[in-house]
Amino acid sequence: GAFVLTAVATDTEAGSLGGATTASTTQVFGVQVVPAAAGPIITLPVIANFGDNFDAENGGVPVLNDTNLVNWNVTQGSVDLIGKGNFDFYPGNGLYIDLAGTTGQFGQLTSKQSFGPGTYTVTFTLGGTGYAGVTDGVHFTLGGYAEDFTLNALTTQTITRTITLTSAGTMSFTDLDHSDNADIGATLLSVAMSQAEVVGNENTTIALH
């Protein structure tokens, strides 16, 4: 990038009558940062974070057909906020999302936040249905990236992916309708995502002109 640098030089000399004379010179430079063509990439530590374990939703109280999630829009069907003793198929995990609500429709969550271009590491925990022998699946997207996961009943999977977005995009989780019962869905227990920013390489130079 380019910016302006102003330098001020001050010179003080003793006068013939014991006083002092001060002279200042101001020079303005145009500064251009010039990345070198080669060299290892310098990556800063985490600069952005996104996470949700759903424990703070609805004042910490389970609710069926929740449409007022803090970080998510329900963009298809319906979802239930369960756990803490209410359809608590995975005790000890606080509140979490059943991706098939109680309206006979498989659900989809889409993040309210849009994520800009960059490389992200995302980790999420999915659970199968709470009913023995009933499998289900989840379709995950982040921007243009998409992947499907099949989930056995009463088991969880923690998945980590590193994904590069070339344009802004949202994150979504959609029930894949494998249970054949639109009131029985897979579960989403938690999501965490971080971003690192590539800022240049070690041969980056600064030119004054």
C-alpha cells in the first residue's frame, strides 16, 4: 500500500549575542510498500474468532421450534433447542440444536455473520439422532465449500477443516433427511472458527520517493 511520511529536522545554533537560532526543515515523502516476488509467507496469529455452544440461547432454557437464535437464522424448516434435561441425548453438553424441529420439517441453520476472504480453521461437533438404529446426516457449507457427514444414532463426531474463502460467504448446517422422520434429526452441539491473516513475506521492502 501507499501512505505519506512527513519528516521534520530541527537545527539550533548559538547566536553572537548569546541567544539561539532555530531552523526547521520539513520534507514530505511518498511511501510505497513493495512486496517481493518470493519469500516465505508471514502469517499473524488469530485475528478473528466465531464460536457458539448454544448454552446462552433462550436464557439457557430449552425450547422447541426456536426461531430466535443469536448467531443463526433458521433458513429452512425448523429446529429445536434441546438438552439440559429436555430430550437430552448427550448429557453434559449443555444446550444444543436438533436439526429437525417439531413441525414435520427438516431444518437448516445459516450464520447471520458473513465471513470475508481468508483462510479459516473451523471445528464443529455433530451428533446423531437420539434414537437407537436411526441414522441421519448433515450437510455443511462455508462459502463455496460443502461436505456431507453421516451420523450414527447416539454418537458424536468432532470435525476440523481448514478452508480458504476467495469471496465472502456464510456458514450453514442442514439436516440431510436420512432419518425418514422429519421430527427426528441430527444434532449440532458446538461450532468454533478462527482466521489467520497473510500479511506479506519476509522480503517486503519500503520505497521512499
